[in-house]
Amino acid sequence: MNKVMKKGFEITIDTQKKIIAAVDKGFVLITIDAYGAYITGGDDKLGLHLKWDKLSLNTGDNMIIKATVNQKEYPSADIDQELIDRKKLLKEYQELKAFLTEKRLLE
């Protein structure tokens, strides 16, 4: 682990829950649906899929998302990390492409 400047987001729910999700080279994905908010992403440089948190949302909750730069140890132990298997990912892509082509949804 090393200290690097990472761009990302600070997410706060009703001033109680604060998450800082940032990566050096990659992306942060904030997905919101009827069940809650999911903070995930990927580090392209390290080949990791990252999961910061899953947040429950209640009617009337306020969510603030602020762009930020973070410089803490990275990747930290409080982030769930899974190594991306590039061969498996390529196989899934090829299977999906073949399926969509067969259904004439992709040319």
C-alpha cells in the first residue's frame, strides 16, 4: 500500500453516514435503486473490483455527493476487494456478444 492522490466522491446521508470512495486509476460507481445506494468501482491499474458500502435509504433522506481528492493508504482494508479475472471477463463478453448476435440485437 502506498499514499497516492485519488479523485473520487464523498457521500453523506443525512449528515450521519459519510463514505469516501476514491481511486487512483479507475472509476467509482454510485447506483441508486428502490432498495438503497451501492458504492462500487474498479481500479484499472491494480485490476481490482472495489466495494465500499451498501446504504439503506429511507423516504426523505438527503444524499450529498461531493467531488473530492483523498490521500489515505490505498487500497485500504475497509474496502472489499476482488481481483478481476481478465480471462473470465473476456469469456463472458464473447458469450454475451454471441448471444446478442444470434438474437439479432447486435450486428
